[in-house]
Amino acid sequence: MDNKVIQVILCFFIPPLAVYLKKGGIDNDFWINVVLTLLGGLPGLLHGLYVVLK
């Protein structure tokens, strides 16, 4: 998925989904984002934005 606007919006609501769509599957970045999201939300959001905008 290449539409960055939709991916950035998804980062604010469901960061792991945005990372999953950016990478095209489940990989290490996805699992890191799931753990960070479960640890408080903001770390997952920041990591998701980093992966999507990288």
C-alpha cells in the first residue's frame, strides 16, 4: 500500500495495522510495534510513524 496519507492516519488509531500494510506482511517491525503499542500507545505511534515515513 503506497498511500502515505492513509497510513499516517492509521498510525494514530491502529499503529500495528499501518506497519503491517506498509511492510506487506508480518515481520520484526510489526512485532516491535505491537509490543510498543501495548506498552502505552505513544511509543507504538512514534514507531509506526517512523516506519511509514521512512
